[in-house]
Amino acid sequence: MKNKMNVMQVCRMYYPMLGGIERIVQDIAEGLCQETNMSVLTCQVKGAGSEEEINGVKVYRCSSMGTFCSLPVSPAFLMQFRKKSRMQDIIHIHMPFPLADLACLLSGYKGKVVLWWHSDVVRQKKMMYFYRPIMERLLKRADVIMVATEGHIEGSSYLGPYRSKCRVIPFGVERGVLDSADKYLCSTAYVRTDKSGNQTDAEIKFLFIGRLVYYKGCEVLLQALKHVEGACLTVIGDGVLKGELEQISSELEITDRVRFLGSVSNEVLKQELAGCDVFVLPSIAKSEAFGIVQMEAMAYGKPVINTKLPSGVPYVSIDKQTGLTVEPGDDLALADAMQWLIEHPLERQQFGEAAAKRVREYFNVDYMIEEVLKVYRELQNR
């Protein structure tokens, strides 16, 4: 029997920090901790380094003096990477994380390198002048580059020359979310329309979940709601723009139709996913590379309004199949899509059913983990 592979995933932050990338790293780490000697190298938000074991996974958190341009300021990370990499068969880096690129290239590591390309660096354009040469060297060095959709390749400003290295592995819905969604879909609480499209709810409930930051497009969503009749909106999430968005809703005179819930527990999150009629992801920049939360709403049988970004976003919920896709930043187009779904309850129901089916067919976490393991084994056998 062969010895287990030593695999180290490298990421900016890890559980209990919450986010799309953090979720994927955790799913892979915990899903493969029996098949491999799996560890995670990451950074503290701020403070001294630590070592711990979480659900069977060794997690090494490097000390950090804080963040600059969304990156940890962590000289210790470079030293720990060099030390830990010596024992690894495969290093799996989740990008963008420029500090990891630099650490890998300086470490002298000779083993296999896997990258998961989550998104381009979009906002810190000045930093790209310094970072791009380092990033390009790591892309050339990599053995495999994983992406969640074809859209990540097509919409990237950098992946084109490395297409032959790319492997598309769709993200998977978290098992706990899928279990809760299955129970909801089998319950009497799941609202269905009759053949004539009748539905008892007088007001259609739209839902947004995410960090309240610039690229999420929440200001566009609020402006769109101003033009929509028969709708209310719940906004779940926190962030630097929360106060500004609350002020905008007041100026637009829609405060009676908008709820800002901030950060909520998983239980409340599930209740809101079950209770909404339509999920909206109004993102305006390709920093939104996938939108895992739209996939979770689809698991609950909810149609999705998303935007036509040059990323993986429109590959998750498909226009006129599982919802509607509009141009990013266009509040009137978004308002039209919201109004259309209000006025077409039967199609709204059909989109939701197709969404639930698509998630279960294409976005399976077990499939994602199996495909990642397949890549690891291919590299081991080369």
C-alpha cells in the first residue's frame, strides 16, 4: 500500500473566517483528510501564530501585523512556507494571494504545484505592476490550474496562455445546506403555483446575501427596487457600505420595503432562504468570480437574478432557465427582471424547480472532492 500523499493547501484565511474561498478550502481539506496527509497554511487576521487541528485537519496560522491592500502583513508566512513545503508532495495554492506566490517561488520547493484560480485581481490595479511578473512565474511553474467554470478562463485577463493546464471543477453545495434545502422542498412550506400561476403571497420577497462591499452592487439593487411594484427586499450581510446603503434606502424612500439584517446565524440564514421568492446577485465587477450563495439559493428551489459578468457568475444560474441574467450596473434592467418575475409566477416557479435540479446535478461537493483527489493522484503518478 502506498503511503499517503502529503498535501498542503495555502490560503489567505481559513475557518472560522467565513467566505467563498474559505468554504472551498475547508470542504477540500476535510473531504480529503482521510485520503491524504492534509494540512492548511494560512495567516492570522492580526496577532501571534498558532497551530491547531480542526476536524482532522492540521491548520498552521502565521503571525500577522494586520492587513495592507487586503493582504496579511506576515514575514512569518514566508519562513513557514519554506519550512512546511519541504515535507509536501503537493502544494495547493488558492489565488489571488500574492504573498503565497512569492513564498512559493522563494522557497526552493521542487514538488508539484496546484493552483485554484478563484478570480483575477481586479481592484488593486496599481499593485499588478509589481505583482504580475511574480504571478506569471507561478502560473508557468504550476502543474495544474483549477477553475470552477469555463467563465473563469474566458473572463480572465491572464489565464489564456495557460488554458492547457486548466481543469474545470465546479464548486459543490455544502452538505448541511443541501440537507436543509431537501427538507424544505419536501415540506408544505415550499410555495408552489397552480397551472394558472396563482399564488397566495401578495408581496414577492427578494433576498440578497453577501458582504456589503463595492462589487456586490447593492446600491444598484436598491435603485432598482425603487422602480418595482409589489416587492420587498431583505439584505443579509455586513460590510463597510452598510451605513451608506441604509442612507440610500432612506433617500429613495423605500425603507418600508427593505430590511437590513446584518450578520445572522445559520438558522436565520436558512429561514430567509426558505422564505424568499427570488434571490438577487446584482454584482458589478468580476471580483465576484462565482457567487456560491446563488448556488445555495438554487438548492432551495429559488430562481436567481444575476449579472452578465466576465466570470463564473452567469455559468451558475443560467439566463431564462433557472432565472434571469441582466447587464451589471443597470438598475433599470434589474428592475425589469424583478418586475417580470413578479408578474409571471408560473415561470418563476419553473425557474426555481430547474434551479434545484441543476444544483443537484452539477454542483455536488462529493464530485468536487473526487475530482480534486483525481488531480492529486495524477500528479503523484507522473
